Amino acid sequence: MAHQRLTSDPFRLRLLTAMGAGVLCCGVLAGVARPVAAAPAAATFDFNSVAEKAQKLAKESFQDTKSPVPDWLLKISYDQWRQVRFRPEQALWRDDKLPFQLQFFHPGLYYNRTVVVNIVDGSSIRPVPFSPSQFDYGKNDFASKVPQDLGFAGFRLHAPLKTAKYYDEVIVFLGASYFRAVGRDQVFGLSARSLTIDTAEPSGEEFPFFKEFWLLRPAAKAKEITVYALFDSRSVTGACRFVIQAGEQTIVKVDQLLYFREEVKKLGIAPLTSMFFYGENTVRQFEDFRPEVHDSDGLLLNFDTGEWLWRPVDNPRTLNVTGFQTSKPKGFGLIQRDRDFSHYQDLETRPDLRPSVWQVPRTDWGAGRVELVEIPTKSDTNDNIVAAWVPAKSPKAGESLSVGYTMYWYGNDPARPPGGRVVATRRDRGTVEGAYRFVVDFAGKQLEALPGDTVLRGVVTIASGDQSAGEALTETWSNVILP
């Protein structure tokens, strides 16, 4: 259920600990090796084309095909895998000077699946071929053993975020159905997924995985790029459309059509996965020089009533699952609210620059709950926080579901929430025996504009855990009520 993180990698990639589900590929770049002949497109390739493939796949029995990745490549060390780097000079569209460039990841270690990556250019669909010559294998001595038709583990898109001449990494699709993005001033942190199935259920979690991608070649002055994806799992198949706009806040519009082979007990829509090791209120059971270690420190929700709610996350002693019931939510996300470097003292991973992700539904999600899962961890190498929308009605076999939402990957945003936001939560035993005292700091432009003698009313809800077992309190802070 928890997901292993590789902390020594500058991208800090997420990996599944029991990664029976990784990602899938057929692939080398056109112009680098002999080009694969383009398949003529009978009609314009679009989202419906992928949906038809997903619907057809759902009518077939699930086939978890054997990975084409050799066993010896799955047994290499992390340091060996990390040395295998895609050659930037071979990036797709580099010579065409388009607003986006495409680079690829090599299979191996935990990445035991490959994905097919296609380029849609006008009326043609061309699979991107794989070749070991696209990669620099560093000090590894196994380059000659890599199959010529192995395929890619995933890919990443680059765009000029900070300057017009340099193409920064914007979004990564790698591992199962995971993807991650950054805005202009962030470094990679939390991840998103296509969906979750039975997270924190006794039956165990099911991991859908991407099988194939189609990227629409962008125009010379395009502000966005469209990526289609097909994913599969035992219970469900799906078609995804990602419309990606890189910028100060990187915006990803997601549309999904899901087709269910089997009934799913608990479906998670628009799921986010992050890491929280300890923070300012954690009762620490270990030694670490860093004051705080986390990629996200809270869940933010905006209900249909207009209420904004902030729920700090923690690293509990036992699995903790919390649901926030609502209908037609206006948005939710995992937030890194603390941007003060001195609170982390981590020059390598820079938690103060990790992105927050805010998600806004574009279709009617109906009734359900935002579910927060907090998983105990003894290390910051595990992603132990999951947040997702869980519909009140579980999908049945043979049913389909359409979902649309927009993701914002960003740093600070004073508009979320608009009135004032919690910037710090502190606690001690106070002056009353057997009680806790909480000090909550709020900030925001509307608050700063108020006269100093204005009386504000805070709405605070506290649910205590088992203090005898050393559990930290679970705190839920609503937004301040402005006069």
C-alpha cells in the first residue's frame, strides 16, 4: 500500500514496493534508429478513439502479460539504474524547436513493464521506437546485453518554464498509472494516479497500469500539449486525456472514461499520493537533524457550501482512514503550506519547494467523500499519504463512468482559501491539567487588511486519538470567519 521513494535521485521517483503493476512500452526515437512506418489514420485520432480501445479491452478477460524486461535487468541496484540516463540531445522534437520536448525512461529495477508511446501527427500515428543508443549507461557494463526492442518504462515532457532557451522537466509518467508535475519554481514531490482501487481495504489494493500513450504533436507556438493514455487492471480499463499547460502553475486538465469488468468496492477518483514523515506537532520516535520532513503537510477541502477546511496530516502509529462527506465538492488537494527553508534544513531534497496540488471537478461527482489515508512509516522513503474522492455508489461490473477535473500544481496561492489560511499549528499541555492548548496561525491578504482591533471568530474541530497509545491528536481547522 505504501510506495517506496528513492531519496538519492534528484527527481525522487516513486516506486511501488510490491510492484506487480508498473508501466508498459514498445519503443527509440524516429531519426535516431530506423523509423517505424507510420500507421495511416482512417479518421482523426481523438479521445473517443482511446475510449473505444478501453471499452473493447473491458469486454475481454484481464491478461497480465509477461514483462519483456529481462530478469537480470530487474535485479540491478538502484545506483546502477540511476546511472542509465536518456541522452538529452536525442529528445523528440528537439531539432524542430517546438514548445515541448519528449524524453524517455529505461526499464529495470522496479520498472518491470514497458509502455507503447505513439506520436499523432496530422493523419498519421507513429510508434516511437526504442534503442539502447538513446541512453547513456554510465559506468554500467551491461549496455550490450539490453534487447534492441526492449521498450520504454515511461516518459517525461520538457518545456521552457524559467527561460526561453532551457527546457525544464514539467511532467513525468512513470510507474503503474502514476504521474507527477511541477510549476515554474518547484521541484518534484507528491504524485497523482489515474485512480485507486480498494486502498486501505483488507482485500489489498489493486494497481491499474498504463499500457499505451498517444501524444499529439504540438504546433510551433502551442501553449499546451495533449496526451492520451490507455490503462488496464483486473477490475477496470480506462481512457485518459491529459491537456498540459506548463507555467508558474502547471495546469493539467484530466478527462477519464472508465469501464468496469468487475465490481469495485472502493474507487478513488483523482487520487494524490504524498509523504509525511514528521512535522512540527509529531511525537517523534526517531532521531533526525531535520526539524520537519514531508512533501505535504495537510489536506485542504472546499465544500459545496462554500466552507474551506484544513486537515493537517500526520504519521500515525496505526493505519488511519478519515472521510469527509459531501456532495459536488468544489475542490480538494494535498498542500505543502510551510515554505520556510529553515523549518526543513534540507539542501538536497528541498521540501520547501515541493508542489501543492489542487483539484477542481469539471463534471458532477455527485455524493461521496474525500478520503484521507495515513499509513505509518519509519522512513521518509515511503509515500504514506493518500487522498482521493470516493463516490458513494460503488461501480458494478459492466458499468461505465465519466470523470473530468482540473489539477493545479503550484507553490503558494493566496486564493486557496481566499479569506485566510492556516500557516502553522502548535500545541502544548497549556495550563489546564489533562488538556491540550493549540495555537493556530492564519495569514492572508484579507486578514492583513483588517484593523488591528477587529475581533475574529475561528471555527475549530478537534477529534482526539488514543493518547494512552501515544497517538497524536487529529486536528481539523476550518478557515477563519471574517466579520
